[in-house]
Amino acid sequence: MNVYRKSLMLVAALLPVSGFTADTLPDPTDPNFCQAVQQVMADTDRVSTNVLFEDMPEYRHSKPIVDPLETFQVVSYAGQVPIMVSCKVKGAAHIRDAYGEEAAGEQLFCPDITARLQELAVAELTMEGDMAAASKAAVFVIDQNEPFMTGRDYLADFELSYTGDDGAVHIQSPGLFHDYDDWTTWILPEKFEGQVYCHLATPQYIKALARGEMAVGTVMTTADDAPVTPQMP
């Protein structure tokens, strides 16, 4: 049994069991990260063409396409550390409409993906032998953020993490969701139908919080000058 699998066994003692496997998602800086998010969130085997932007305004103005399936991604940095990855993908219902009933399954939401990234952070800390930080990261609370209905709300500034009244560190995963099966599809412009957007804390960020290398309360922005490439010291 390799070190990675041994570490996953240790992680199981720290985190509740989820429906994901450890290797479901690549690193958030991978240019196909949001392609994988699309497959996980919509439970689909369809493979999107994923575009990784290095310009925040381009990401803000982008709209995923169902046929051909196209998704979008941008990574936000603090210095050289990727702390948030943002994805724009299509909903399961829209994929089923375009490709057939068997093309997609259950719709997942942004906090489901953040929980998976938390598991990955704990696994990496465990493999690195930092059990104190792994234990801290394992009890971070993943807020069950209700998805927004408008892009304006999704693109607003927010705290990626905060300390709650319970004294625990909370991780937020704001997103946007439109259910293609909902009656509102009849009145929406096509470019807004079936969209699913997420802001997701990276494992690197979760690890930095657990180790005390970054302070809780990071405010994220999608302003024009948001750092979306590594920043030299």
C-alpha cells in the first residue's frame, strides 16, 4: 500500500465519509480543474472544453455553453499561493436536455466541492506528517451557502473564511445556480439558462489556515485588478 493510500486511511478518521474518491479533482491550478468540477457536480461523463483565464474581467463576462460543452475557470492568488478557484459550469438538468437523460445524474452544489477540497487538504497535511494542522483543517466548517440567482451577487466581494460565533473557522463557497427544469427557463435569455457558478477555497488555502500561515478573514474580489496569476514578492 503506497503512502497516499495510507494517508487516506488516516483521513477517514478525521473526516466524515463522502461520495467522492481522493483523486476525483486535480490541483486547482490545473487548466482542466473546472472540467473535472463539471463532471463531478453534474455526475456526467461529458468532457467540456475548459478555458482558464488570466484576466478577471474575461472570467466575469464569460458564460458556459452546453453544446458544445464549454466551461470557464480563474484562480485567485495571495502572493504565489492559489487561494481560490472559480468555476462556471453547466447544470445537470441542462446537460440531460442537450444530450439525453443518461448524460447526467444528481446535481451537486458548491459546498459539496469545497468539502472535497477540504478532504484533499487534510490528506496532504497527513502525508506531510503535520497531524496537528490536519486535525485543525478537518474540523473547519464548510458553510452550506445557498446559491445566488444573479451574477451581481455571485461577483460581489466576500470573506472566503471567517470565525463564527461558535469559535470555529468557517469556509464559504458562494455560487450561482439556475435549474434548467424550472419554469423560469421559459423567460430567461438562453445565455443565463442552466448556469452553475462557484467560488471554491483551494487545498493550499485550507492548509495555510490550518498551519497559521494565513489569517482567517480573507476578503475575495472579482474586481479588474484581482490577482489571477502568481505574484512575485
